[in-house]
Amino acid sequence: MSTTSKFMERFGQRVRTRDVVPVSSGSPVRLSLGFLHGANTPEAARILVKRQLPLRTAHAILTEMVDHGKAFVTVPCVDDLLALKNELSSAGVIAKVHAPRPISVREVRDRT
């Protein structure tokens, strides 16, 4: 059984995005996504598409999350990170910012 059919079998109908109004501005944010039992992945896809992530990419990321328990994605246009995390949480998807730790230039210079 292919991954796509397994995804469709678990979560049903296609995601409708015609009514999704994308955000107009924002910054890219790298997230790690996990899910709770009973997550509403079509709604999570709509939330990601609203932040200008292509539907095909959102589908691939959410399929990976379902199959492996975790997935990583760079969301291109995040206007309000807290709102995005809350929306995904209401759809049963746990989002955590996945970014490198800040680097202290002074410490790097002192070490070299």
C-alpha cells in the first residue's frame, strides 16, 4: 500500500484550499511537527497552506509526520508564530520552533 493511500485511508477526503486566504507577509520559520491521536491533518494542511506552503509540500510533510511521528518543515510566511502554533495545536499537531542555538561571536573569537 502506498503512503498516499494510507494517508487518505486514515484521514479521508481531499483538502479544500480554495477558501483559504493566505497571509500577506511574514518571515520563514523552521518547525518540527508531531501529532496527537486523532489529529485533523486536513485542517493542519489548510493552516500551512494559509502560510504560503504549497499544498503538495504540506501533504508530504503531514504524511511524513503521520508515518514517522515527526517531520520538519520551513513555513515560508509566518506573521504570528504564537497564532500558528495555537491553530496547529487545535488541529492536533504539535509545532516546535526548530532553529539553531544562538552563537556568541565573542566566544568563538576567544576560542580561536
